[in-house]
Amino acid sequence: MVISTKSIIERKCPILSVWHDADDGMWQFLDSSDVDEGDAVLISLEEIVNLDISISEISDLPLGWVAWRREKGDVWKKQEQNDAI
């Protein structure tokens, strides 16, 4: 299971940042908006990849790192979370 948002699942917004949390290993797939608890959803990693196949390009993202892009179709950039965007 991974964390995402209703707007991503409903295909209203693209995935623009991916966080691989160092503390618990959880993956977060987010858009550019602020997220509150009411917008968060748990879904399978397979569903995320089905929404955006480019996620497979960052499947090796290490624990404690983040990947981001300005818009769907851009190249993913990566760095450690403590230096992150």
C-alpha cells in the first residue's frame, strides 16, 4: 500500500512528487497541492503505476529520497529528503 490523494486517483491532477520515507519505508505519491488528512488515500503500488507508467523510472528511489517534476512528462529529478524541494 502507498499514500496518494483523491485528486490523483480521480485523474484530476498528475503525480508531481514521490517521497520514499526513511522512517517507515512508506511511499507517497503527491500532486502540487497541499494535502490534508481528508484528501489522503491508501492504494496499491500497482494502481499508481497504472495511473502513471513513468513511476517505474523511479522505482529504485532510495529510502529517505524524493523525486519530483514540474509537470507530467518531465524528467524526474531526485535528491535526499533533508535537501529536498
